[in-house]
Amino acid sequence: MSSKKKKVSQQTYKRRRITALVIMIVLVAMIVALAISSCSKKENDNPKGKTNPSNSDVITTDNNDNPDITINTTNPPVTSAPTVSTDFSATNPDGSDKVQSIELTFYSCELEMGETTMPYVTMLPDTADLTEKWESSDESIATVDWLGNITAVKAGVCYITVTSVDNPMVYAEIKVSVKDENGMIPSSQTSEPATSAQNQENLNQTSTTTITPVNNNDGLTYVQGILIANKTYGLPEDYDPGLDSETETQFNVLAQAAANEGLDIWLASGYRSYDTQNRIYNNYVDSYGQASADTFSARAGHSEHQTGLAIDVNSIDDSFAGTPEAVWLENHAHEYGFIIRYPKGKESITGYKYEPWHIRYLGVDKATEVYNSGLTLEEFLGIDSVYQD
Ligand SMILES: [Zn+2]
């Protein structure tokens, strides 16, 4: 009896060991599977190149189209954190993912005639249909094939656009400058992107109202109660208000409203002092010459950021254009008191290229009026934006 009993307990023991082993193997497999799925999820949630708001104390970029560059900001992130997108409209009716952003390895280039280049494209999420559509605003200056090979034809400037076929709202632009025999780029012959054709038409309908700007004792220019800082009207060197508190508060409301739609809009650059702008501008002049620098960077005293009423959001470069955040901002910023200050196709009026990331606080009533007029602030107020020298 005792030996039989012992045999039985040994078998039971063996069975238990096997059962324990199986459970351990299953557990290990589950942990490995979990780890893999959370890794790949993280990659999707944090697309390459996107600035993480919580790490955005120092924003650097070498994009030479960037008007608002490298700035140390001490602004805390205005949205809670870079959040997992819960935007369910980011899918097609059949359940597949929609393209949400396009990033390129460069957004402007200079080519000699006959030269070819190709930017690398990152469309996200990579589970979407990643079919690209390439177009040139002027094929006599540069052509582009279906793969994105750009070939310079003759001297001039044009724009190459890559659009998501799956989600045409999302696109990116490359400014292509083709040099002539002397290495010069003809600046007067700029072909605007095809998408701004509508805006170009509006150029002809500029406001004819002329209002005399009022300079008060502090050397500040107010028109209809709006503080102006543009190429015509500057600010005194000692005007140093910091970021306006109402502007900041309203921006936080705007960011929260966007977050409620599953969008992530954060403050990338706010107030800039005269001295900071002076340093930025002079660096650009050293690198690109004054004529070029003036097209994308403000001279000290002429930056709207010195008013404390302007904010740059998210990635301060052309990759922001066409993102869901940019589209939302264009349609809703006025509801929170902001306007897109430098709209597309209005460069000759505002003095600056299209900046979908730069918003200016006017208060809800004024911003809504300007928005409904379809005019730039310059047109709305009947003022110009041109350096006097
Ligand atoms: Zn700006």
C-alpha cells in the first residue's frame, strides 16, 4: 500500500510540474505579446519629427523657410500632454485608417537647371493608404514625376505639392528655386501653389478704405483699437509687455476645444523681445542676406511676437499646413478671438509668406469680423506692410 501510494504521489507531482511549466510558458508568451503591441502603438502615437510639447522648451529647426525659428520658450505645454489620438473620424467608412500627416525631409531646395532631387516622404499613420499625388505649380520651371523626382527646367521659383490621395486635405509643399546660368534665382517670377489660385483672385478685391493710423505717445500704432506691428509700423525697442494674459487664457481655451475634437494644438512660441528678434533676424541676414531674410523673418521692432498678442503653434514649418490641426485652426480660431495672420496667397499684402501656425489675438468680436470679411488684417484696416527703406 505504502509503495503504491508513493508511486501515485510521484505521478501527481510530475503532472503538477508539467502544468506549472505550461502556465509559465503561456505567461511569458503573453508578456512578450503585450510588450510588442505596446511598442508598436507608441511608435504610431508619436510620429517621427513631431515636437513633443512636454519637451518643447527648446525648439530648433534648420528649415530656412521658417520665419519664427529657434527660440527658448519657458512656456509650459498648454494641453495636458501629447495624448493618444482618440479621433475616430481618423478612419475611413470601411474602417481603414486615414492619412493624418505628411512629413518631408526638406521643404525648400535650390537646383541648377537639369538637376534632379527627391525628398523622402513620411505619411502617418503607416496603416493608411499611402498613395501620393505629385504636382508642380509651374512645369516650365520644375517637373515632378509620380515618385517625387523633381527636375529643374529653367530659372525661377515654383512649388511642388505632394497630396495624400486617400485624404486630399493633407498635403505638403516644397519651394523649388532654380538658378540661372549666373547662379541667380529670379525673385519676381514666383509661381504660387495651385491651391492658392482662389486667394490670388481675392488679391484684386483689396479694400480701398484708407484709415489714418494713430500714433500715441508711446510710439505704438493703433488702428480701430488694434495694436499694429508689421513692416510699416514698428514697436519701440523698450516695449516689453510679455505674453498678454488674456491671449494666453484664450489660447488655452482654444487648445482645450481642439483637444475635445481629438486634436493636439500647443503653444510653440509666444512672446519675443526686441533683443531676441534682433538676434534672430541678424543671424538670418548673415546666412541668407537681407533681401531673402526679409521675406520670412521680421526686423527687430517689427515682429508681431513683440506685441505679446501673437502665438505660433505646433511645428513652425510648412509641414503644419494641411494637418487636421491646421484645418481646424483655420475654421475655428476666430471663435476664440484669433485670426490666421498671414494667409496663403496674401504675401504681397501682409509682407510675409503663408504661416498657418501664426495666430494673432484680436478678441472674439474683431476676429470674427475679420474672419467673415475674408480679408487680411492689413486689408481690413486699410493699411500696408512695407519697410520704408
Ligand atoms: Zn509667428
